[in-house]
Amino acid sequence: DSGVTQTPKHLITATGQRVTLRCSPRSGDLSVYWYQQSLDQGLQFLIQYYNGEERAKGNILERFSAQQFPDLHSELNLSSLELGDSALYFCASSVGVGGFQETQYFGPGTRLLVL
Amino acid sequence: AQRVTQPEKLLSVFKGAPVELKCNYSYSGSPELFWYVQYSRQRLQLLLRHISRESIKGFTADLNKGETSFHLKKPFAQEEDSAMYYCALRGIGGSQGNLIFGKGTKLSVKP
């Protein structure tokens, strides 16, 4: 599958814990975006990386951090987890920085449940 | 404020009936508008974008800058159209490439 991949598919953890979500972009895509989807807030943009560098930040909490590695895969780290962090976390990728007519391709998501 | 509003959480129609999923936006600059669709157990995928002005799977959407709307329409709904539909925007020429999404409308097409 040459599309965007995300691991794990599901994650169950406890409050106060830390987890890492992983995303591999489509082959050739340099940008990775992270989105959080919750029932009340919908799909919210968290952060974008382009070719290893942070490009844009959205509504990302200080407890959350991300990075993009030289092989272009990205990890989203969520720490001091709270019940409200339970959500579906999507990764998307695009060829460039997200300019005009550029398409974002989405991964299947990681469903996080904090108990 | 940048915002995308989809007023209907759920839209239920019968097969063969016309469908219109509403989307209104608020954006200070020039936006690029999209419709994304998520079928059951599948990932979010691009359905169409305003700049293409094309019909995909029988769906069309016209950007109305005066009314700041980008409604999605299909003259005859099919059962396979049942899915979650998300309207999204991105600023043209902005420094950020992220999408701003509406909360989505669940379309249910009954036989």
C-alpha cells in the first residue's frame, strides 16, 4: 500500500500516560499533517511538518508534540493524557507545503481511548 | 474568524431523490473549497474541489462568494452515496497548508 499509513489502529491507555502515534506519508510526499477528530470539536488541525521542519501549528496542546524524521515519517507524542484526549487522530500527507490545488491524502487514523 | 459550517448533522433521503448538503464558510482572504467523503470503514478521501468545476460520482458543487457557500448537490441519490461528507477550506496564498473542516453531514440514502 503506497498510501498514508498509521500505526497503531487502536490504542487504549490510562490517564496520565504517554503514547506515540506513527504516520508514514505517501511515497514522494514531503508534508505531514496531524488532525484530531472528536465528537464535539470535529476535525481539528494540530500541526504540519514539511521536509523535517515544523511548518504550521494549529490547536495543539502543550502536552502534545510531534516531529518528522529524515525518512519523512512522523510521530505525534501525547503526554499526561486526559479523558478528553480520547479521539481519532488522522495523519495526512501532500507533495508540497499545501499550496494551491495540492491534495491532502489521509491515513486510516488511530483511535485513542483514555480510561 | 475562519470557519466552515455544515448545518445538518444528518440528512436522510430516498434513492433517486435530489440531495443538497449545505456548506457555508467564513474566511477573510481567498479560499480554496473542498468536499471530502468518508465511506463506512474507509479513510477520508477528496471528492471534489471548487477550482476543478467538475462532476465526481454525479456530485457537483459551486462556490458562491456572495453567499459564502459551497453546497454539494446530486440530482439523483444512490444507496452507495451513504457516507459522511465534510466541507473544508484552505487559504489561497497563505503560509499554512492545513484544511479547516466543517463538522460533517451524515448522508443516509434509503432504498
